[in-house]
Amino acid sequence: MSNYQTGSLEQGTTAGSGPVSPVPSRDVKRFVVALGGNALLQRGQLMTAQIQRQNIRKAAELLEPLAMSHQLVLSHGNGPQVGLLSLQQAAYQHVLHETTHESFESYPFDLLGAETEGMIGYLIEQELGNLLPDEVPIATILTMVEVDPRDPAFLEPAKFIGPLYEENDAKRIIVSKGWFFKKDGEKLRRVVPSPKPLRIREIRPITWLLERGSIVICAGGGGIPVIPEPGTGRRYAGVEGVIDKDLASGLLARDLGADMFIMVTDTAGVYLNYKKPDSVLIGRTTPAELRLNMAQFPAGSMGPKVEAACTFVEETGKIAAIGAISDIGKICAGEAGTIIVPGIKE
């Protein structure tokens, strides 16, 4: 990656570019920020490369002050992107069948997830790198995440991917491809299995990079789901599914000892009675209070964010937050969004 300084280089140099300044010192606080919602693609927007780059550029501008002053790890969603790749793969299969009269296996979701990690990571790395000094290294890490092959999620698809569909179009696809759909707002959207993340396999290189001053982009789309192959010892294989990026990011934040775990989305925070006349934005709260209202947070949208925030706070005693990326500075200071703190609310 263009801004990544490898350990094989002497301090103060980069390959082919001569001397550079040392990596600037940052505050000791470590933030893990999970990008989602309009940080990548706003609801209803076309999934073009130009639109996604424009959204990521805006996100990078908002993240720049945080990146310059603190240790920063970024993760991101990939639901629309992995869905688009799946559609492209289905179209390719159709063309092959029409021209060769043979059937071909589609690309599995672990490979599609790896593709989106590379694509989105590249866009974030480039746009953020264009704003930061050259001496600030940035690295994108393809991240495998171990899941349980017996996870009940494999029998109950719930993770939204891809674009929105009208009901008639969804019914046609169900007949032709056997995909599963659920309501997402006013329309329908494809759902796939979303197993619980158990272990970040690349946690050591991620930690190594952070300790050497790098900004790290990792666990994109929840990471690439892998399972241990029975009877093979250390061998792993990819599995069909898409891990929720917030749950994976919470696990990542815990294992990295993050001081704050932030999930940015397309709302100002967590609401009670969302989209109803009596809706209320939750400000400062605790895991116990949020868990009393878990029935209000849908499994396919805000539910995993609330669960990830509560689990992180309960396991670490640190702070989690959910809010809009436009408020990222205020969220870091505890002045905006939904701030989840341990113990009794102050």
C-alpha cells in the first residue's frame, strides 16, 4: 500500500523516495472506528465507484483530525458491495451458461468478502493518505475471522447485503436463484448467514503496525469468515456468510485494548421508538439500560451495534459510542451520539 512503511526499511526512509520525517507522535489513546451507513454509501445511491469514492473522501476529511492526534484503527461495512459482486458473479454465470451450455459454481462469499476488503480498504487508504503527511503510514490488512461452523446463524440468514428490491423483483429472484429476502425499510433486501465472530486471526500484525505508528484499516465487512477444517490441525477454510462488521469490530477493539470503540452510521445515535412521533435519542447510557430495550433494536440494523457496544463496555470497562460520522469529533469528546459507559450513569 502506498503509505505503508515496511519494517525492512531504515528509519526515516521509504522505498524509492529518499528520506522522510519520522512518524509523528500521537496521543496514547487508541480508537477503533467502524464505518457504516453514509460513510460509504447513502441509502438509495447508485453503487458506482465515483459515488463511493466521494463518500469516502468526505469521511476521510472528518477523520483526519482524529488520525493526526490518536492511534486509529478503521473497519468498514461491505453489505452493498458484496451484494453487487454477487450480482455480477450471477450475471457472469448466466453468460457462461449461454455460451458453453455448462453450469459453473459461483464465487463463495469468503472470496467476495476478500475482494471488498481490498477495494474499500484501498479507497479509504488513498483518500485518508491524500490528506495526511507522507510520514504517517497507513496499512490495509486482509483480515480472517474465525467463526463456529455450528453457529445457528447458518440456518437463519439475517445479514442484509446488496441493493434494495421491489417485491415483484425479489419474488422473481427467489424463484430463479433461491436467495433469501427480508424487509429493509419500505423495500426488500437479500439476507445471508451472519455467524458470530470468535477470533481475529491477524491481531498480531495489526498490533505490530499500531505500535509502530501506523493507521490500520482491517476487519472490513466483519472480516473474511473462516472455520478450522476438521482433523487438519491448523488448516482453515472459508465459509459462506458475512460477519456483522460491528460485532467483529467490537471484538477487534477489545483485543487491541482500545480506549474507545465508535460505530458511525447514518443516524445521530440510538433511538427509542425510532421513526415514531415519540422517538427519543438516547444520550449517555449504560449496557444494562440498553439491554432493557433490546427488543426495539432490529437484528438487521441497530441491534448488532447495540450488542457490540454493550459487550465491549462490559468486557473492558471502557467507552463505546454510536452516532453520525459528521459528529465524530464531538463523539470522541462524549458530546454527541449515544455514549455507552460502564456502571451507573453519571
